[in-house]
Amino acid sequence: MTEAFSKCGTEIAIERLYSLLELVFIGF
């Protein structure tokens, strides 16, 4: 159960990172 939760958290973090990168590219 802990491993699944960590995997979910990692996926969310990756999605947020991609969104942040997209905002940066659009800004520049």
C-alpha cells in the first residue's frame, strides 16, 4: 500500500513538473 501511494505521488509530481515546464516555455 505504501509503494502504491509513493508511485501515485511520484506521478503527480511528474505531472506538476511538466506543467511547470510548459508554463516556463510559454513565458519565454
